[in-house]
Amino acid sequence: MGESDDFDPIIYAPSMLCEGKALGTAKQKDLQLVQNLIKASSFYPYPAAEGDAAILSKEIKAGQAVGKRKLKEVQARTKDALLRLIAQFRKDTIGESELRKGAVKAMKTAWRDVFLAGVRAGGIPGQGAGKGKLLVSLTTGVDDVWLKTAMAHEMRFLNGFLDAIVEDNFTMPLDRRAQMYVTALDSFYESARLIALPDATIIHWVGPGDKRTCPSCRYLFEHSPYTKGNIPCTPRNGLTLCITACRDHLLVRRVEPGQAQKVLEEAEYTRGGHIANLRKIKRQGHL
């Protein structure tokens, strides 16, 4: 990355966005896929499509390993940076300006890095995975709508967090709230991974489904499977009642194009409909 504090997008992102960090759908011309992604798992709801094993190439396996490792590295680095800045401010070793500038820079870097890591996990080959190396090839003329909008959405909450620190009127322990921002990076990673998937993919929202499962996640599970055309969000992106404490995850599977289209056509709600329902659940605790 360069030294500038300005965000300089270099990665493919969707051309459509419903709201905030809700997942949009990339136009085919916006995203030239190099590989399809199949998540190797014995826990798929039904058997893998014929020929899936052959698609689990060395590049995809490496991408998943590199992407997940990078996500964890960025999360640890970002948490340390935020807690260090907060401690310095509360000890009067830095002022408000330094606190805000440092926190924004740390989060902008983190959002960008985990998004790149997610795309890498989706099978897009990278320039290198070493320290300081980009995880995907540089591309010009890309559509960065999703990432820019998602960052703007998160900035509102970050500014609120910084206001609470400066005004000393917070109620939640600062280390716990900082951890929430770090955990939310999962949603940037998962969104990027889904963006890098082919359209002929179906996506299942899965989780423990126990008494702790919130109504939002129960709703998302009950309306699975989804496609790239109608999945409304990813776990820990803030659209569910459990917010960043979400324990659920996504299982993805490559299918024939007609099968994905059938799932989309037979869905009870569009993406916008799902988002409206999730908003209602979040307001009143039920649909």
C-alpha cells in the first residue's frame, strides 16, 4: 500500500448495492474470474456437483489458506493498533487529532486488506503473499461501489466510537468495543469471497440453531439456500440482531447455471425483500 491516507481501490466489487454493507451483485463484465471456488467440506447439505473435485485446484486451495491467514493477521494487528491509540490518548501522550487520524488509518487499511484477502480466498490468483505484498493482481478501471459504500457505512460507527472516547461517556468497556470492530472485519472478508464466486453458486446460511440463535439468523437459515442474486448479507456485518456476535457461517457450492437460476426464481423474497424483513426483525425482535 502507498503512504496516502486516501483509499485507493484496486479490486473488483459489485455494481449494485442495496444498503450499507448488504451484499450486492457484480456484473459479469466487472469481474473476470480466473477460478471457480468450491469450499471443500464434508458438511454440505447435499452431495457436491459432478466434477467438483477437479476444480479444487492448487491455486484455490492456496488462496483459501492465504486469505484466511491474512484475515487473522490483519485482525490481530488492527486490535493492537486501536488499543494502543486509546491507551495513549487516555494517558495524554497523544491528542484527539492523533487518535482520530490513527484510528481511521488503521481501519481503512484493515478494511482494504481483508477485502483483498477475501477475493484471494475466492480463487483470484495473487502477486504474492509475503509481508507487504498485495494478495491480488492490480487492476485498473474497476467498480469499487461495494467497498467504498461499506467503508462509509462503517465510518459512521467508528466516528461514534471515537466521540465516546474523546467525551469520556462510553458505557461498554473500550477493549470490548474495539474487538467488535475487529470481528466485523469478517464480513468484509466473506463479502469479498462471495463476490469472487461464479454466478452458478448456491449459498447456505448455517449455524448451531440453538436457543442462543437470534431471530435474524433463524430467519436467514430458514430461507436458505441463496444465490449471489439474493443473499442479503454475510455473518457479523451488523444486519442481524446478534451483530458481530454472530456464530453462523456460510457454506457455498458450485452448481449448474440452471440450478442456481431455479433457486433464485423459487425464492420467496428478493434481496431487497430479505433486507426489509431483517430491518423489521432488528427493530421489533421478530418479523
